Amino acid sequence: SQQGEEDPQALSIQEGENATMNCSYKTSINNLQWYRQNSGRGLVHLILIRSNEREKHSGRLRVTLDTSKKSSSLLITASRAADTASYFCATDSVNYGQNFVFGPGTRLSVLP
Amino acid sequence: NAGVTQTPKFQVLKTGQSMTLQCAQDMNHEYMSWYRQDPGMGLRLIHYSVGAGITDQGEVPNGYNVSRSTTEDFPLRLLSAAPSQTSVYFCASSYSIRGAMNTEAFFGQGTRLTVV
């Protein structure tokens, strides 16, 4: 069973708007990561947030983590057509040697 | 650096055939993993390795074997291909900090496998 679940499953916005994706998970974690996948390609790491951190920024990305609610959010500000991709959250799993367990992803479409 | 290299990129197998998906990384990472990606399912962990000579099962290991004789290579073997193994397969590597694997994963470009 997957550790993380992203919400929404799909999101369509206009260029320049902000996009927010959420991730919920089930068990305690050491860290949570967000990845991007362009169509037909491998996943690319975006940002890692540790369990003792509440917010992290990287360029136009802002990630928050609420361990009490077992949830995280990824905000992409001033979106561009090039941000069109699937976004996945991943958490470390004690069941698999701290390996990463991924959610089903959010498909983001940014319309020009 | 090439990063994580997977071969082949595409493969069609007949039911019952066996094959090996290759994965190599040149970053000297201790950790390597295999995932499969199916529509609407995200990535599911098949097998993983925490170092040469050490492998373990992930979430969906049945029908697959792995070995890790060197740090660089982590091949995935399909013993007797079934249509249910039609999927996109990704290999990933990562490194540890202070003995804990809590760092980013580097992914290959994937192998698209179809079993007919």
C-alpha cells in the first residue's frame, strides 16, 4: 500500500496562476520529498523537507509540512507552461529500509 | 557524469520469456532501487539494495529477481514474463548522510516493457 496520496489527481490552471498540490501520508516519517515527472521521462527531485521543518522554499516552489496532520503541500507560484508535469510526493518507509514510497501523483496542466 | 542509465528503453516480450533490465549508476551511490509505474498507481517499489551484495524485497517483488555484485550495477530479472508485468520500470539511486538514507533519489529514464 502506498504511503502518500496526492490531491487533487489533476489540476488545470492558466499561466501566471499559482498551483497548490497536497500530499497526505499514513505513518511517521523522517523526511518528505517532492518530485516532478515530465511525460515519458524519469522523475526529477524538487525539494526535501525534514520532519522537524515546517516550511521550505526553492525558487518558485514552497513546501509546507504538518506532521500533526500527516500532510504536506507544494505551491508553485507564477506557473509557466513548462511546469506542466506530474508531481509526486515521496516519504521514507521504515518497512523498506528507509526507501522512498510514492503517491499516485497530481497531473498539472498549465495553459498558455 | 551520466547519472543513472537504464537499458533498453523499450522492450516487447512474449508471455513466459525471461529478460534482464539493466541499470548502472556512476555516482558511487550505496542505495539502488527498482520501481514500476502503472497508470494511476504512482511508483511501486519492487526491490532495493543498500550496498553491494545486499538486496531486499519491496512492495511488489513477485516475479522479479535482483542482484548487486558491484556498487555500479543493479539488474532486474523477469523470470517468466506475464501480461501483468506490462509497465514502465524505473531504476533509482541515492546516497546516505550519516548512515541514514534520507537524501534525494536520482532516476533513470525508464524502460517501457510490454508483455504480449
